[in-house]
Amino acid sequence: MPLDNVLAEVDTQNLNNQTTEFSLHHAALSLFSDLSLEGVLKRIVRSSRDLVNAQNAALYLHDELSNQETFISDGMTREQVESILLPSNGKSLGEVMVDSSIGMRLKDISSPGDDDSRDSEKAIKSFLGVPIRAYGKTLGQIYLADKGDGAQGFTEKDQALIEMFSAHAAAAIENARLYKQVLMNEAELTQRNEELELIHTLTSAVSSSMELNDLLASMFDRVLTLFSAGSAEIFLVDESSGIFQLSYRTGDSQEIWEKGRFRSGEGFLGKIAGRAELSWTHDLQSLEGISKSVFGDGYGTIVGLPLIARGGVVGVTSLGFRGERKFGDRELGLLKAVGAGVGVAVMVTRLNRQARRLAILEERERIAMDLHDGSIQSIYAVGLTLDYSRMMIDESPEEAKDSVSQAIEGLDAVIRDIRAYILDLQPSRIRMSDLREGLSLLIREFKANSLVDAELQVEDEAILNLDQEIATALFLIAQEALSNVGKHARARRVWVSIRSLDERISLQVIDNGVGFDNKIEPGKLGHGLNNMAERARHVGGEFEVLSSPGEGTTITILTDKQKPRQDAKSTH
């Protein structure tokens, strides 16, 4: 052969090899442009067919972890592949695939009798099967049928090319599987975090002093989001009548039930209240009293959740879901936990409300007794003194004058007592938007009611980033301390300060009054000192009182800016 022809043939061969390498490189890169497993498998089928110019292609994949099989076809059916691969020993396609660690290339598998039994245009004439392997295991196989451009069959070069491509395919499949697992783990982690946030909301609500509607809103907004519910209605039992009444509604539906009240055992929710068990139904048409609006909104599932506290049902929640919603064991367990948490929170809120009512009644009785035993009796005595003065004006003007002076002193004392009572009742009239503003209002009211000079000093650094609960506690402690000054100290001046001490802050209330000996007179200030100490302890602070007769009194509270976490372990 002439040298020029040899060189031309070599150049052509090199060019073909370069073209093949470029095609393989481009096909391999295309596999990693899609991170979804389904997208990767479709690209493998399409690219393997294009690499060797096959007319038909398919892919079989087996996942050992989930025991799931995937068959993706581009012109070939699973039956056609099985007719070629399945031997007479009864093995399945998956078993044949796993046993195959090498490729299979058949140049002509058609027979003269094929035209009599099937459409010759659909018959497979040549076949190439190449395993997809990774980590010493067979993941699946690539199947190619019928070489294009009139070629008789697939060549060794075709098989070698697809075998190289299958290595890239195995890497792309493993990458897609890992990505899918990452997404599943992220979704599960997000779900668990949302569940933990819901449980945290429930536990926080139990110890909070929120009003009932605010408490229900904070909890059920999270419930709707976490469970993808459309709406919720909460019915709470009236303790006196035993009737469950609609107390709160949230979500995007107008209403779930036509009536806003029911008794235990009555209807779907009443039966749930009677059994104290969670229940749900997809048969909304059979529910008596269901609102017609739920059908227009596409609802297909209604859940009844009992709210349980102390072994009894304090309410029932109705949750509406669009479509037929199914629940796993974990979701059912979480729903039951929600029912118990909300039930306890409702019970605690009701007990707090009863305690406040009882405290108001007790305070009214105390004020009435104090006024009757103190102020009213003093005013009566002043009246007698004035009456005596009137009779003595003519007979002894000087004595009458002294008697009037005594009456004036008596009235001044009564005024001081009444101002002290007014000071005790001031908290409900002061609304604190921040600690500095609240204390300023408190000092102003104190000065007006007690006629005692008062001074306030608040360092900016001390109240910066101060926890709201701690700020409220400091305000109430200062209020209690000023009330004691007004009632007992007989002080001419009082100083209130909030200062920053390293990482902590201090509140001090100092007066120049008569003072007392706390060891000898522990009950002189009633429950005031105990109340202040308890408030300080509740926010993790320290309380100290220093006083002695004639030396005034100093009350000091030292606390962190943020309340310690409830789950924090003691270091003592």
C-alpha cells in the first residue's frame, strides 16, 4: 500500500479515535448535569444509544436497599429483553443481571421463523448488553439493539465504548442516589426541627401567662403548618354546664361545623370527647352537622383531637385537610402529644385566671377591712373631734383651736393611709413598653401619692438587650419596694437605680426612712420582702435587703440580662 494511503488511513483512524473520545467525554459530562436519579437514568439510555448509533436502548436498575426495580426504555420493551436474556432455569431478569459481570454481544438473533410469529419490523436482530458496576457489585445493565446505518451488528469497539461509558454511568447513579438521600435527610431533619419547635411551644405555653386566645393562636398556627392542615376549630368545655363551645378558629376555611356547641357523646366530636381518643374520617358526607363550605374548599379528611388534662377532656380540636390525608405512627403520636400539651395549657390558663379572680376578691376584702378598721374609724374620730371643737368655741376658744389642729393632723394621717392604698393599686394602670419608661411612670405616681422625693437613674448599657421577663420582674420588684417605702418607711427621700455590673445588672431601691431590724421584726413588711425575693429567684437573680433602725433600708437585686434556660443543669 502506498505510504500516502497508509498515512491517510492513520490520520483517519486518529481522527475517529479523537471523535470517539470527545463523544464519550461529552456523554459522561452530560450525566452529571442532572442530580435527580430519574434524569440520570434517562440520560444514560439516550447517551449510550447515541454513542454507538443504536436504534433502540433500555436500562435495568436494581436497588438492594429498597429492593426496587427500575426499567427505562427508548424503543425496547422489557419482554423483548427478557426473551433474549432469560434462560430456561427460571431465573428473573434481576437475577440474570446480578450474575452478569461481563457484557453480552449478539450479532444476529433473528431466525427465519420470526416473520411468522411477530412483526419483523419490531424484531431485534442484533443486541448488546453491558453491566453497570460499582464497588464490585452490579447495579444494572445497559441494553442496546440494532445498529443503525445498515450495519450488521455491534462491534467489539462498540462494546468497549459502552463498557467505558458504563463506568461513568455507575458513578453518576451513585451520585444521584447520594443526592437523593441528602434531600431526604434534610427533609426529615427539617420535619424533626419543626416538631421540636411545636413541642417547645407547648411546654412554653404551659408556663406562660398568655391569655387563652393568644395561647391557642401561638400553638395552632404551628400545628397547621407542621401537618399541612387547612383549618382548625377548638371547642372548650364549660365547666359549669359541661357543654363544649367554639372558642377559637384559624385557617383558610370559613367553618368546619355548622354549630358552635355540642355535648359529650353528641355527633362526631362529641363521641371523641366521650371516648377521649383521637379519630379521623374521609367520609365527610356521613358527618352530621358538617359545614357545606368544607366541600367547596376541597376538604377530604376531618380529624378530631381530644385535649386532655388530668385524665379528663377539657376540649376537642377539629382539623380539616384537603384530600384524603393518611397518617403515620409518628404523626399520630405527635398529634396525641399536641392534644395533651394544649389540654394542660388550657387547664393552667384557667387556673391562673381563677387565681387572679380569687386574688382580686381577697384584695377587696383586705382593703375593705383595712379601711373599716383604720381609715373609716379615724375619720369617725376626726368627726367627733370636730363636733367637740364646735361645742368648745364659745366656752374655750383656745381648747377648740387645739382640737381643730388635732382633727387636721388626723385627716392628714388618713390621707397618707389612703395614698398608700392607692399606691398598692397602681400597677394595673401602668403599661410598660420598656423598663426605663415603666420605672419613670412608677416614680411619678409614687411621688404624687406619697409626697416623698424620689430619684431614678438607669444606665443605657444595663437595659440593652435585656430579657423582657427579667425587665418585668425588676419593674414589679421596684413597685413592691416603693409601696413598702410609702406605707412603712416614713422616708423623706428614695433612690432607684439600675446599673451594669460586668455581665450582670443590679436594681437598688434605697430610702432614708426609719428602717427596721429584720431579725427582730421579720413580719414588719408583711409579704412584701418574700414577694420580691421570689420574683428575683424566678428569673435566676439574687435578692438582698439591708436595714437597721434609724438607718433606712437598701434593697438590691443582682441578675443576668437573660433568663437561664429551664433545661440548664445547676453548677452548685
